Amino acid sequence: MRKYIPYGKQKIGISEIWEVLKTLKSEWLTQGPLVRRFEKKVEKKVECRHAVAVNSATSALHISCLSLGLREKEWVWTVPISFVASANCAKYCNAKVDFVDIDINTGLIDTKKLEKKLIQAKKERKLPKIVIPVHLTGASCDMKEINRLSKVYDFKIIEDASHAIGGKYKETKIGSCEYSDITVFSFHPVKIITTGEGGVATTNNTEINKKLKLLRSHGISKDKGEFIGQCREEWYYEQQLLGYNYRMTDIAASLGIAQINKLDGFVMKRRRIKDKYIQELRGLKCKVIQDSDQNKSSVHLVTLMLDDKIKHYRDQIVKNLRDMNIGTQVHYYPIHLQPYYRNLGYKEGDFKEAENYAKRVLSLPVYPHLKKSQQRYIIKTLQGILRKIQEE
Ligand SMILES: *Cc1c(COP(=O)(O)O)cnc(C)c1O
């Protein structure tokens, strides 16, 4: 029997181990000089002014909402097809969450539906304070259009780019915040690069940057020039608002420093694996979702979408693959159908495209060190399963 192939996993090399070892022997373990060095590398890589590293993308989403001034009972809109953290961040602020349906061809926010919903919300005086588009699988949403709508309807934008570091939207790097207020990346091990647990928020706005930095560390400032009170003693630090302990450690940052140097290579290998799947799985009552020509995905995920006619075989296919030691996953079960969100009043039928999408997709294994022989095995196995279904 072959070794189990997961749908995704981290690639750690000697340089990562070396960087972490050096840090363990240094003076700093918690947030210190390496966190700043990692942030600078992110700033350079994604072409933004400020990067603020924290202990997870979930934390980054939370303090991003706060730094944009989100208050109780205000609305945040995101999509049903994402990880629950895209919506939970608003609930942490006691805000209200609503969803915009997706385009089933891409899995991304449908900007036509967004506009329709905004027109309706304006009439009802329920316009969102923040919209959180999600760059599912690493493919960018239509940010120009979302940005245009944000000016007409006066909302802020946080890009949930947890999947998407290393990707491009038209001529801009994802994370450059050309069309948004803040972009968030995740460094969970299953994502493109990892720090163990970790995340970062990027912005070009000086005030937001300051706010994010205060919020990640108890609301405490050590910058005398910024102090509100009178005390200027050497030992003094000042708590200016209610923040959290969301700091990244220097240990995690050193792992990130080694990883980000490899980002372009990782993305290239992921793209090559995806191209192979596209070629080999043609004409089998399914398709691999492809990116638009103008954008470049980081290929966090490869999504196989079954034709409508065979979608009821999806769970069986996942099981058959699992029996052959091939891991796949569904990204995602719609957020609004999770019990927690059903309790808030959402139900089946609320976002039909998302629900249909969630029934038809599975994510195929993709990571930089997936071997050619392993991919051949996955493709052959999958072809066999799909052909058998067609004959039934
Ligand atoms: C992974 C993920 C998150 C949360 O990331 P963490 O770093 O694990 O907190 C948020 N949104 C999306 C879309 C994700 O995939």
C-alpha cells in the first residue's frame, strides 16, 4: 500500500531548521527583531507599505475589523464559501454577519450579486461597514469592481488572502492593497508558506498600521512620541486602548523568513502540478477550475468540480480515494449552514450557488514536493473511479 497522500502539507528544508536553531540560541524568543525582519520581507514581496505580523490569520482578521472602526451591530459581509474565520472575525466585534453569494464558475464573490445586495441594503439602511472578499484557492476576486462599489456605497475592504500569498491580480501583487484597506495572509502549515501558526495584515495606511500594532499587543505603546499621558520615564509604557496578545514569536518569524525566500519556487511547482491535473482529467464529467488569464493564482488548492449529473457521487469519490490512501477535502461546507450560523437565522436555500458549489467540489492533493509518481497515481486512480461512474 502506498503512503498516505494528504491534500496539502508544508515543505520544511535545512534553511528553515537552521534559522529556527539560530533563534533558539539568541536573546529573543518572543516578538523581537526577527518579527520586524519578517514583516519587511513581506512588505517587499507583496509591495505594500506596512506588514503587521500576528499569531494567526484569524487574529489578523479580528484586529483588522477593529482597526477599521467596526462597532457593535454594524454589518460585515463576506462569502459562504470560505473558512469560518472570515465571518467569525465580525462576531468577535459583536457586529452582524451577512453573506454575498458566489459565482459557481470560480467559487469567488459574485460582484453582480454584491451590487444588487448593496442597492437593496441602501434602501433598508443596512449597508455594510466592511466587505471581506476571499481569494479562494489563491485566485483573486474582481478587486477593481469591489473597489468601485466601495466608493459608491462607502464600505471598507479587507481581502482575506489566507490562500493567496505569491499570487497576482492583474498587474498588482496580492497584498499590495491597491484596491483595499487591508489584506490578510495565513501561515498555517497547510497554506503556501508557514510559520507554524501565524498571519499578517498588510496596509498602505499609516493610521491603520499604528492601530494594528497597538491591537496585537494589549493596546500598549512604547513610543514616547505617541504617548497620551504625561509620564515620560524610561521604564514607562502606556496602554491606550483594549488590545490583545496576538504577537508572533521570533521563533515563528525565523521559520517565515526561510520560507518566504522560497515562495516563488513553491508557487511555480504548485502551478505545474495544477496544469497536469487540467490536462489529464479532461472529458471525465468534471473540470478543474481554472484561473482567469489576467490573474495568477498561488494555487493553494486545486478544485475539481463534478458535472451536475454526477455530483451525487462526490462523497463516494472522496471515500474511494481515501481507501486508496489519497486525501482530498471539501473547501468549503457553506459557513451559513454551520449550526452556529443557522442559530443566527440562516438556512438552506439562502445562498443557492454556494450550496450547489459545496456539493460538487473536492480539492486534489497539491504541494511543492508532491512527486510526479504520486501525481500519476492520483490521476490514474481518479480516472478509474470517474470512468466507472460514467458506466453506471
Ligand atoms: C486558513 C484560513 C483562515 C485562518 O487562518 P489561521 O492562520 O489558521 O487563523 C482564514 N481564512 C481563510 C480563507 C483560510 O483559509
